[in-house]
Amino acid sequence: MSNLSSTDVPAAPRLGTPGSSFDAACKRGVKLLRQLLRDPMTLAGLLVALVLVLVAAFAPWLASHDPAAQDLAAALQAPGAGHWLGTDEYGRDVFSRLVYGARITLYIITLVTVVVGPIGLLVGTVSGYFGGAVDTVFMRLTDIFISFPSLVLALAFIAALGPGLEHAVVAIALTSWPPIARLARAETLALRQADFVVAVQLQGASAARIIVRHIVPMCLSSVIIRLTMNMASIILTAAALGFLGLGAQAPSPEWGAMISTGRRYMLECWWLVAVPGAAIMLVSLAFNLLGDGLRDILDPRSE
């Protein structure tokens, strides 16, 4: 007969308990996806964002014409079978230019987000964790950037750097990081006195390790929400710069530049302005709806 007592027998795992951190992450991801799909407005924003990505990825196969090919004999044709969304003043197919313009829009959104997210997160967490003189210097610098309207500040940077798509990306990034920094600072101020942070400090962890391993992951959800909602303003700012001739240069099919060149014919050829304008409005609205849905799902205070 076995001498093992009941206390020596290993307990069986409870049903529904994740067996590993990977299983827990998968279950949480599935739960978040279900919550995301439950809201029709959020689902609509997600679908439009996915369509933008797919259109940008498969632009060579979706476009019916070369977006830069000119055909003066077919200039300013109304939408029809040959040109689904008409042609512009140079006979270029508007639908093909709209499809390739999705690539430029996605390029700007991606680069600005990749630059703004880490910079704002780093400045905000360092400022909030150390406080004192570090916080004062960083926040005064942030206040200087916030005090100017983003478009005006972007125009100032473009004036210094010169027109061009890459310079537009730099200008938009330099005007977009302060809100992320202020949000990360506010989250850090609430976390730096938390019990788990104090426990790690007592164990001798360095400030860099505490910020990177413990505070930054706690701020990520709020930062992701803000970045998603900022994408709408990034699109509008990029379109404004393109409209003014300071962003993507001709013959690039950037949506703002398409509106700028088509405004001279907008009374007779409405599609030259209406089509890229509708694309800008739809994509901007989609990212706003997606950001609202992510805020409701990822914000622990909403539970």
C-alpha cells in the first residue's frame, strides 16, 4: 500500500486555467477579438483599415491603368466603363491613382507611428518615473510643441527641411509625439508608487529595468489607443501638406495632391475632388471608430 498522503498528490489543474503564458495570451487575444467584433461601429472601422492595407498591398493587381500614364485625348472623362472613376486633366485614371495613393497614405501612417510611439513612450515614462528636474525639462519641451497647432508646426518644419514625402513624414512625426508623451507620463505617475514597482525597487532593480520591464508594458494599451486615434489626424495633416504642394511631389498619386490639382476643374469634373476627398474622410473616420472601440476594450477603467 502506498504511504503517500492526500497532501502529497499533485493537484489537477482546474478547468479553464491556462497552462502557460502563451495559452493565457491566446485566450486574452481571442476575448479581445470577440469584444472588438461585437461593436458594429468598431467592426466597420476595422474592416475599412483592413481594406486600406489590402488595397495598398495588391495595388499593382487592382489598378486598371498605370497611375502615371498620361493620355491627353482622354482628359477629364466622366466615370464610365473605360475609367471607373473618370480621368484627370492629363488623362490619368483616377481609380488607379486612388489605389496607389493608398500606398502613400499607409506609408505615412506606418512611419509616423513607428517613430512617434517609441519617442513619446520613452519621454513620458522617463519624465514620470524620475520627476523633479527631469520631469520639468521634458514637460516644458513638450509644452512648447503642444502650444503650436500641429499643421502650423509641420509647415514650419517643412519650410526648414524642404518639400518632399520623407520630409513630410519627419515634420508630422515631430508634431505628433507630445500627446503620447503626456499620456505615458500620466500613466507612469500613477504606477511608480504601485506595490509591484516598490517591490522591484527593494530587490535592487535599476531604473532602466523598472521602466522597460514593468512600467512600459503597463502603458502600452493606452498608447496604442492614442496612436490609433492619432492616425486620423496624421492622414489629415499629410493630405493638407500634399494639398499645399509640400508633401508628396508630382506625379505621385497622393490624395491631398489629387484634390489640389483637381480643384481647378471641380465645378465641371466633380470626381477629381470628390473621390480622393471621400477616401480621406472614410479612412480618417475608420481609424477614429477603431480607436474608440479599442479604448472601450483595452481601458481597464471601463470594465
